[in-house]
Amino acid sequence: MYKVKVFVTLKESVIDPEGAAATKELKKSDFPVDNVRVGKYIELTIDQTDNVEDAVHDMCKNLLVNTEVEDYRFEIEEAAAK
Amino acid sequence: MYKVKVFVTLKESVIDPEGAAATKELKKSDFPVDNVRVGKYIELTIDQTDNVEDAVHDMCKNLLVNTEVEDYRFEIEEAAAK
């Protein structure tokens, strides 16, 4: 059993309206921030011992990530079976 | 200048419809996954040298995170000024 954490970010060339809105609001509150980008953070468990990395790439490319406009990276850590 | 990465997750007691849908679809495609939870991953830069951690807590509590239903954690790393 592994725990997987996937970080999904919009590609740099893609406009991020949610991030732009957050930047604006934070600046309005006098936080000296910039370049706020909002992506997705996905956690899951996978009950498989071989080729976990390949499986995660497959899941990302086929379902979790829109690779036309998004990039992803992930971390895999061993988890105790429940 | 610091780069900040914020991970926002739904509290465990909160139902996650998007995660439940992803779990179902991934299982349908024969991935042996469970407990898919979908949160937010926010990146930003902050141009401040003191009390950066406090500022990030303030931003999270006041704008980026709904602390009624979400938890957050963050990482701060030094970034070269552009």
C-alpha cells in the first residue's frame, strides 16, 4: 500500500483567473505577494506493489490531469495497510 | 523574496464529491486506488523578509483557506528576486 501525493499546476503559459483574483485580493490586504497560481493537490492510496510509478503516470495522463494545459509531479510514500 | 507553497486539504470529516468521483472512475479503469481526496495547491511569491511565516498564516486564514472545512500546511523557500 502506497500513499501518493499529486501536485497539478497550470502550465506557465496558461492564464489562471483564480490565481489572478487571489493576487489582487491579497495585494488589496497589503500582502506583498505576486504570481499566485492555484492548482490541485490530490492524495490517494494505491494497493499495488509493482510499477506504482507507471500506474500513477497512467492515472494522471488519463484521468486526473489535463495535460494540454496542466503539468504534474508526484511523490510516493509507503503507507501501512489499514 | 520567498516562494511559498500552500497545500489545502478538506478536513477528514468533510465529504469530498470530486475525490469520490475520481475514486470511482479510477477503480472503473482497474486502478487499485482508494481514498482519493482533491485539494488545492497554491504557489506564490512574497516580497518580505520578516515574519513571512506569520504573513502566510494570515493569508491562509483570511483569504486562501476556508478553515471551517479545510486544513492547510505550507513550505517556504528562498527565491531569487526577478
